[in-house]
Amino acid sequence: MAQKILIVDDDADTRRILRYVLAPVAPVLEAEGGVEALRLIGAERPSLVLLDLVMPGVGGLEVLETGMRQVPTMVVVMLTGQSDISVAKSALDKGARAFITKPIDPQRLREVVEDILGTGAPGGGDDRTKPWRVVG
């Protein structure tokens, strides 16, 4: 099965930048909200979801929980402007692999995505063997 990345963020500029950075890694899908994200997760079964935490309507944690039930094999990386450790812990407890705070370093994000998808150069950073991490 071909790997796909789903970017879920209510900010169009963020989606555009992330698409530009990640398109060379794998095909990129976009959703501007939780309802659209859940539809795409069910239909497209992405390998990786970059998921904004705070969105109007269906929020990131709800998408995380529901999406993981739909596609248990997908990897979810939470993106947020919040640096609240309790929120990060909650997301990680619900199945997120990583929690990245905004503003996002595009090169670091690409490295994390390549690491998760197995498309990057071997021998990355010290935390590659951990089941999750907080980046930011």
C-alpha cells in the first residue's frame, strides 16, 4: 500500500507550507477541519496524519481517537501552538506518536516524517527508538 500523508489544520497557510515541505516525501492530502479529516481517514487510510490540536468544530483529540479506531496502523503527529504538557500527555496517551509545537521548523518536521515513514537517511537522532517524542 502506498504511503500517504494527511495534513489537518484549519489554517490554509500552514497546510500550504506543510504540503510544500512534505510533497517530496509522500503524496499529501489536506483537510481544513475534523469532519473532513475523518472522512479522508476512512476513505484514504493515510500512513501518517499531521493533526492540529485546536480547530473549530471537531477538535484534534476527537479526530485522533476516532481516526485511530478507523485506521489503527496510522501514525498521528499532533501540531499545536500550545505547550501545555498535560495536553501533550493526553494526546500521547490517546495514541499520538509525537507532539510538535508551533512555530514548526520545516526541516525538523521533514526529518521526523521521514523517520516515521522510513524514507529518511539511516542513523538519525538519539530518540529514534522511542515509541513517541515531543518535538519543538
